[in-house]
Amino acid sequence: MNFGARMLKTGIAVTLALYLTMLLNLTPPVIAAIAAIFAMQPTIYKSWTYFLDQLLTNTLGAVIAVTAGRLLSSEPIAVGLTCIVVIMICLKMKRADTIGLTLVTVIAVMEASGQWDFALNRFLISVIGIFAAFIVNVLVLPPKPKEQFIGQIQSTFNQLSLLMRTAVSDEIKESVFRDEQKALEGSIQSLTEKYNLLEEDQHKRKRPSYTESRHLVVYKQMLRTLNKGSEVVQAVEEHYFPAARTFRLDQLFDEQLEYMIKYHEHVLLKFEGKLKPDDQPWQNLEEENERFAAAMKEYLQQQEGSTMRLTIVAAEIHAYGYQLERLNRLVEHYGDSGRIDKKSWKQRLNPKNWHSSKS
């Protein structure tokens, strides 16, 4: 596990929560520390929504706990039954993420057997912990999932590039290749989690902008293309080497994989705006895929015995090419839309166009 900002911020949030409870003479401070740990979220928007949800469910849980404490006392069976009721209510309210911390509040409040002042003390301690986590998340190294996603796209592509360029040529040690392949799978999984956060944040907003929605489509295709590239590497490892091969076949596959990864790099550079506006791919990917398919068909027809394994690998490469071409079209549309938006804003800022826009 890598040391990250979230680990550091969790420690700071716990420290802040403990100091605040000591400053306000609230006990036990450990509840605030637990609340701060639960409340640390990966994005600011999620941290804010979690803060509001916890206020709602913790208030409701505290009220239920006080009522149950007065009616049923603080016997273990009463605490367990109250927790079940609170869990059912949270699920019904679609606040499953808040269950853990809400139950901490319920158990702490029921310890007082329905005493309001004691219950209020426990409730305030939980709120302080949640608040501390929210403030730290906003002020200390605020999370930027979009920038992190884009940055990790490039590093993950570099991992894929190494594997794909050496998959057929078999230039690196097998142990190194497997370690790099495992690292690639982990990077793609991490990217998937970051994308899910971006998608969740956008879906929870009432009015996500058109630009944000368009960006999300491009990010999703970036992730899908990397995943398909990883599947190509896996197919080569599982099916290519056990099949009967010749030098000509190795050269054919190696050249195609080299072309694919170079095209992938070209598209990412285009997305980052590092290429000239009038730059075009040096060759049409669709035509290259057709050339490869024709060459493979000719080769396989000349072979004796089963060619199923080679067909599987060729199909995975063709599917990767399809995802690359789709990513290229989306990136081009992304760039065109950005230029159109920029031009539109320039027109709006031009005083000569104010009269016409008002009319």
C-alpha cells in the first residue's frame, strides 16, 4: 500500500477532533476520533454530502437511542434491537454509507439509558469528529480526482506500452513481465475506482454541465481502451506462445502491437493538446487493421492443424484497435468542442457583439 494524502489527512483529522473535544471538555474523545476516521472521504463533494447525511442519520439515531434507552434501558438485547431498527431506517433512507458511524452514536447514547444531557454530549462528540474530517479534507491537500485520473492515465499507459512492446519479442525476464502485468492490473483497478468517483459526483449533482458530461465520456473510453490493451497482453501470454509460430508470424504480431501502442500514444498526446491543431495520424487505423486481418488470414490458411489460439489473439488485437479508433474520434470531438466553446466565449466578450446578442 502506498502512502497517500488520504492517510495523512485521516491522521490530522483524528488529531484535530481530539483537540476540539479536549478544548470543549467533552468526553470520551475517542468517539470523535472514530467519527473522523469514518468521515474522511475521497472527494470534497462526497465529503460534503457525507457530512450532511451523517448529521441527518446521527440526529435520527440519537433520538431513537434516547427513546429506546428510556423504554428498554441499556440492556445488551435492547441495544442490539435498537441497532437493527436504525440499520433498517438508514437502508430505507438510502443512507447505507452512514450506518457504521450512526451505530457508534446509538450505542454511545444508549449507554446513558435515555438521559438527554448525556445523549447530547455523545451526539456533539460525533458531530465534532465528522466536522473535523470535513474541514481537513477541504483545507489540507484537497482531493482532485479529475487531475489524479488524467495523471494516472499516462502512467498506466506507460506500463501498458512496456508490456505490449515486449509481449511478442519476449525481451524482458518472465518474472519482471509478470510483475509489470500485475502492476498494470492494479493501476487499471485504481483508475476504475477514480472514474466511479467522478461518475458518482456527477450523477449526484442536479445539473451537471454539458462539458463535464462530455469529459466523462472521454474518460470512460480512455479506461475502456486501457483495459482492452491489458486483455491483449493477457491473450498473448495465454494463447500466443503455446501456439506454433514462425519468425514471420512473430514479426507480423510485433509490428502490429508496435503500431497500436504508438497510435494510442498519439491519441493521448492529442487529448493533452501537445500536438499541432492540424496534425493527423500517420496512417489510418481502420486500414491498418484490415491489412493485419488480411495478412493473418493468408498466414493461417497456409498452416496445418488448429489455429484457434492465434485467432483469439488476433481478435483481441482487432478489438483493441476498435476501442482506439473510438477513443480517437471522441478526443477529436472533445478538441473541436473545446475550440468551439473558446470561440463562443471570445465572441461574447467582444463589445461589438453585445448589441446583436441582446437583440
